[in-house]
Amino acid sequence: MARREDHHHDRPVPNGWFGVAWSKDLIPGQVLPLHVFGEDMVLFRTRSGAARVLDAFCPHLGAHLGEGGRVMGDTIRCPFHGWQYDGETGRCVSIPYCDRVPERAEVRPWAVDEKNGMIFLWHHAEQKPPDWEIPQLSEIGDPEWAEPRTFEMEIPVHVQELHENNNDPVHFTFVHRNVNLTTKADITYAPDGREYRVVTEHDSETPMGTFRIRLIRDSYGIGQTTLRTVGIPNAGLLMFSSTVPVERDRTHMRWLLTATNNMIDVAGEEFMTGLTEGVKQDLRIWTNKVNRAKPVFCEADHDLVEFRRWTRQFYSDSDSDSESDRDSDCGNERG
């Protein structure tokens, strides 16, 4: 019997840094409601310029701070009774009609970082603090690189599905009809375990000549990936992908795309269009597939298996499908 509920295994939300907004979309004094990780929050930028995120609901009478809340200096003021909450600590620092602030008058603050034109939020199921940093991309802001273009899409699938593509070269042949990318990938995992790199090579004819191109994908946790092309002298292309779980099975994807100024008119537009059109080819698969708790892998799926084992470190919930493949071998059922 083929019923989705009988075959689909629900993964939990992983731990790590996740991009929740573009920096350009949040000016000082602006307040936005935010829903990610299955939770409601408020995102705002203080008058001093810092991006802050707090749990959404005022502990007083439950008003949503993102729906009518107002920035006051480094605090956000509740739209219902004017209680003010510090953006960094979540503590109530002022009640306009009462001198004494109750001890329990606070909301949860979330760890925020802002890099590469995005605002990132740290999620940990056990509310542990961040234990690794988001990389700063040298290309962003470099005068030799074009102004980045942005692209975003919401996809009804778990966030891990999107990142698994990097370790699945066979799907490029059947989904994207690109045989060049089915060559053996060189995959290395960083000593700290948080990052891994996938490198593939192919010959490419360009208006600048024929070159041996290396595609270098660097992933940081389950949430961020860079794709760089290397091989054309003094020229380059970059895609930075950041994904955030909205719910367990709903992901918002944000891409930043750019190229060196000497490449933008030669191949940059084709690079950007190829990537944005390519992800739409994946969409039909992602939207209709299930996540099997114990998929049947073959011997050639070694890279996929290693990726799933690597993802275990980002889950606090032992019920994640990455736990179920701990003692399985290729060719048998595993998770």
C-alpha cells in the first residue's frame, strides 16, 4: 500500500546557523514578524544598527511583538501596553506605568550574526550557544566582483534534502541532463567536522577559450553552501546558498549570485540563470518524494551514506533518520 504517511519519516530541525533575512531588507527601526523552526519570533534592527531576534509573545498579556511593536533605541516596545524589551538580553527594562519590573518579565533572545548580506539565526534544540562561526566570503564587497543578485524560493521539504544534492552526482544526469557532473567527486571533511568540500572537474568551452573547470562546493553545517568555479585565469563565479527550516518539512532558500566584473557579461548571466532554472527541475522531485527512515542504498551510494552519517552531529533528537543508519551497510536497508 502506497500512502505517504506510511512511508514518510519526519526529520527534526537540525542545529546550526540559518539565514532568515536579507540585510538590505531591515533598516534601523524596522520590525518584522518572523516564523522559522516552527516558532514565532520578532526580528528588528535597533537604532544603533544591530539586528536582534526575540521570541514573539509578550509575557504580560501575550501580544505579538512583531505585529505593531516599535523600536525604541536598543529595545522593542510592546504594541499592547508599552513594555520595552532589550534586544540583546530579552529582559523587560521599562514599564511606562509601573516603576518595578517583574523578575519574570523577559522573552527568549536568539543568537544573531550578520555576514555576507544576510542575517543569520542560531538554532539548537537544547538551546546551547553557538559553537562555530559563519565564514565571511571575501568576494562580497570586493570591487572586482559585481553587485550580487539574489534569488529565493520556499520548498515543501526538509532542509537536509536540499544539501544532500551535493553528494548525489547521479541525479545531475537524470534530473538535470548534465553528464559532465557525474564524474567522480573528491569529497573531504574538515578536521572540526562542521564543514565539507565537494570538488568536481570538467572541460568547458567558453567565449574566453576552453578550460579545465573545477566546481568547488563548500558546505557549513546543514544550512549554508558556496559554489565557486575555478579554472579561468583572473575570473570567477560564486553562488552562496543559505537555507532555513520554516517548519520540519518546509524550507526557505536564499541564494546570492555574483561574478567577477570581467565575467559578468561573458558567462555570469548564463551561470546565474542556469542555477536558478536548475533548482526548478529539482522542485518536482522534492515536492513529491518521501523521506524513508530506512532507504535501500547500493554500493555506488557511498558518498550519500557518508553525508548522512556526517549530518548526525547537527541533531539533538536521536529519532533523526541519520541515527538509524549507524550500524547499516551499503546494499542493506539503512536510514
